[in-house]
Amino acid sequence: MAKGINVSRMRLRLEFGKNEPTGKTNPNTGQRIKGFVPKFKKWAGVWTLTQSDAINLAGADIRDAIVFFVRHSDKVTSDYLIRKGDVIYKIDSIAYDDGLSTDGFDLITCHRSVVNHG
């Protein structure tokens, strides 16, 4: 999708994973605890949204959106969650590169995942 991005802007290390059993057990209930389990990591940068992009995302009911760019990879799908530091993001959409050139990047639009207890 995006071409000619300066790779020096890729300063973030994102973890791609899924919400799966962590191997821990809740001592009160005996049930397995689910949590973020990383599958692979990729270097990424933050794509700056234009005002019209932000308005379009708000119209699609996507609040607090952030867009990351990563090198094109077929491994990146919307089935994954993204963890940046302690914050987990849910992927809303991915604008895949055509993959025809070596300098292709994918744009990943996501929002902060909120855990509701109770």
C-alpha cells in the first residue's frame, strides 16, 4: 500500500499474538487463564493520520485509532492482536502492499483493546 517509507522511522517493536490460555490457572476457580500469547515480532512505525482519515475512521465507529506500518508480510492478518509495550490493540483493517517490490509496506489500522470485567 505505502511506498518509499523511510525505514529509520521503524522504531517500534510490535508483538503479534492471540488471546489464548497462558498455562496459568486461576487459584480461586481452577480455570485456565487466557491472555496475550505472542507468536512473532516485527519492526514498525506509526503512520500519521490525516484529518480526513481520522474523520472516516470515526464514522466507522473506530475511536482512538492508530495506524502502524510494517514491512509487507503474508503472516500479518487481522486474526492477530498487537501488543506495543503493555497496550494491546485489536486490528480493524490491513491495507496490504501488492508485494511486487522489495520496499513494500502494509498499513495496519487498529484500536486499543478494552477488557471489560463484570
